[in-house]
Amino acid sequence: RTQVEHSTAPSTTLDRATMAPPNPEEPSAKRPASPSAGSKASHNSSPSKRARGSSVGSLGYGDHHGGGAEALRLAGPDNKTKQYDDGVLRKRTQVETDVLAREKAAHELADALPKEISTIPTIDLFLPEALKDAVFVGHLVTDLDSVGGAIGAAALYNGKAALASEINSETAFALEEWGVAKPPTIEEVLKENPDAKICLVDHQQTSQMNPAINPDNVVGVIDHHALQSKTIVTDRPIYIDIRPWGSMSTIISHTFLTHHKRPSVGVAGMLLCAILSDTLNLQGPTTTEWDRLMVATLSEIAAVDDIQFLASQQFKAKSKELAGLSAHGLVNGDQKCFSFATETFTGDVGFAVVETTDDAVIIDRLDELLPEIVACKKEKNLSVLFVAVVNIVELKGTLLLCGPSELSMAKAAFPDCKVNDAHTMMDLGSRVSRKKDYIPEITKAVKAGWKRPVKRGVSVVDMEALGKLEVDPTDYQRITRRGSALAVKVGEHFTVDDDSIVDEENCI
């Protein structure tokens, strides 16, 4: 396999051997003429309602401007705004600015690929033999990066994509948008072929792996997360591709290019949506130059003219589902567990993230969410359980605190952040990434000597008092807890006692 350097530092030229990203500050070459670029007479009175342009090849490579064609068509007088017939000037979004800064490199990369989607023997020589005919599957509580990346990897390595769990509304939107069939579940695949080779994508922890998977059959890992607790252990060497990028789908996209292989429009579109999802529309703190360049390049391949509209429609689909989820669904929807063992603290810390375009809708349900966080914490035998509500439009985070341990750890990890009077919420400001903003700070606090406080509140209850979970027979994803002793009565509010002292053995 060709060695590829995974530096995130931009270079001033495009290296065909390593596909190094160009300097976004370097002036772009003269843009290909667009029929209405700069023409105010042709401007619409409202933004385009269609993200994708004409089919690939009908306009010629480069006409999509890395996904920024619509932004150019509506360019204002200073080339930093979009102007409509009603006279309204709107600033270009970050994703529009990013793709336009990389349109020249994106055009070069897309144009250098074979025009036909085919398997070339010389290319296959450089693909790892272990991954051929493998099943590519993401993590439990699967997201768009897991599914899109699995679909892309299956196309790249001539394998098969599978689902670790049911897809969310954002993933369903992407599959429909790009006309891609929903992959089968991993259980269905293994029923037909119990000894199938497995490549884990977007994860490498056994706690996130579907239990139907036999670890002995794992032949590869493609991921972008840190190697932490419960990383899979194998008896033999396996294929590993882990890079510190914003999305696992960025890795797959980059590998398509370095192996001179053109993804189909559907695969390119799925990879594009997956990168936008994991990087919060290229605005999240984990975003790298590689992510920005791959978004622009995939937009060229998939004939996307309006990258901003595609991203907004995608996130709209995602936030719709979150608003309608039960408290149990929100707390467990995107939850990961991290194990620690120091001289002062040994235990598991759970951290769930709820991403939405309207965080007020979620926070208004605080008295419903906090008891469910406590119940989930006890059921999973966690020492600490956090839920962060992230506004993906305003890029701000709020941490929900269900007990004294959460309050103490949050104060240790984020000492400059304010807590409300009830000690149930912490304003995290612009911190929005679990991988980059949350877990590293919690890890630092634990390693610095944090230990659980000898305190207790309403959270110490018997398991029997937590009630029972009921599944909506018309919608199996809607799970509601009934009969919990922790449920807050009408007119009352959940609070965390920051003062009472009890025996540490009973403290949760």
C-alpha cells in the first residue's frame, strides 16, 4: 500500500502522490465561466431549492466550483456575500467560503480520476487483500459517518456494507437524496455467512461493536477516533487505518483519490453528507484541511452546486427526529462510555451528545431528561453520566448535570464555565465536540486527581424504583419509561444537592 503522510498542515501545491491539500489562502486560478456568474439580472428572489446541479459531465468538470456554484452565481459586490433580487445581502457561510477556496484543487483532483467507474487491475494491486470481500460495518447507535463510510469502503474495497443498528433520520435523508439502497443489518449478513470477514469502520472499541460480530473475524479497522479503553484486541495482525481527521468518510474519500479510483455519484454523495455531518458543516473543532478539500472534491464528482442548501436540508432532517425522541432515546441515542483507572478514581464515565438546530426544544425538557439520565446511569453501572446538548447552528454546548458526581467532575474539567442555580446545567460556550472539547478535558481532570465527592441526592434509588421501559408498538424507536420514582411532579423541578454528605459507597 502506498504510504501516505497524514499531516493536516496545508501545502502550497497539490502533490499528486500524497494528495496534499493546497493553501486555502493561495489565489485560485481563473474560475471557469459560469453562465450567470456575477450577473445580478439572473439572480433569484430566494435561495436555490436544489442542491445538485446537472448530471456529471453535462457541464464539464469544474462547473460546480467545488459545491460553490450557487454562491458564485449570487455573488455580491464584494464576493463575500450573496445578493438576491429583493436587495438582501447575506454573508457566505463557512462551508461556501471553504469550498470556493479549494475549487481549483478539487477540480484538478476530480478531473484526474478515470472518467468511467471501473476496476483497473493496476489499482487493485495496491488495495489490501485482507479487505477484499469483507463486510464493512459501523458502531452501534449508528450515524451517517458509520453508514456512509461503510458504503464508501465497500465500493472501494469490493466488499459489502452492513448496519450495526437502525439508521437515524439524517442517514435516511442522505440515502434518499443520493438514491442509495439501505444496507442490510449485520445480523442478516452473518446469518447468510457466519464466517464473513469484518472490517470495523468509525470505531474500534468493543463496547461500540455489534454483539453479533465475532472479534476473531475482524480483519480491519478504519477510524478517526483516539485509541482509548476497550479497543479491540486481536490474535493476529489486521489492517489498520486511523487518521486524526474530522470524519472517517474523509479517509475513504482520500483513499479513493490516492488509488486513482472514481466513486459513483451515489457513493460520492454519501461520503460528502457524512463528512458534513461529522464536522458540523466544516465548522466543528475537529475539522481539518483534508475534510475541507474532500468536501469540495466530492461536490465536483457528485455535481453539487449549492453545498449550503444540501447541508441545511441534511441537518434539518436530523434535528426533526431529535425533537420527537423520548427522553430515553435522547439520553441513549449517541452515548459513549470511557473507562478510567487512577489512584483517586476508577470507574466508567458515560457521555451522550444531542446535536440539534434548536437546543431550546431539548433543554425545555430538562425535568424529563435528568431523571432518565440518572436511571440510565444506574442501569449501566456508570460512575458518571453526562449529556451535552449541542446547537449545531450557533455552535454552542450545554451540559446536563444529574448529580453531585457530574457537578464535581464538570467543575474540575471546565472550571471557567457557569452552572445554573439548580446545579443541573453548565454553559459550555463554544465547546461542541465530544472528541476534541469534552473527553480530553475530563481526562485531564481525572489524571490530575479528581475523585468522586462523598455526596448524595435524589439519585440513590433501588433498581425496582426506576420503573419499566415501554416500546411504542407503532414505532420501535420510541421507548418511554413508566412508573419511575424519579419522575418530577408537575410544578416541581429537578435539583442537584451540592452540600449533603453521605457514605461514599452509596453515592452514584
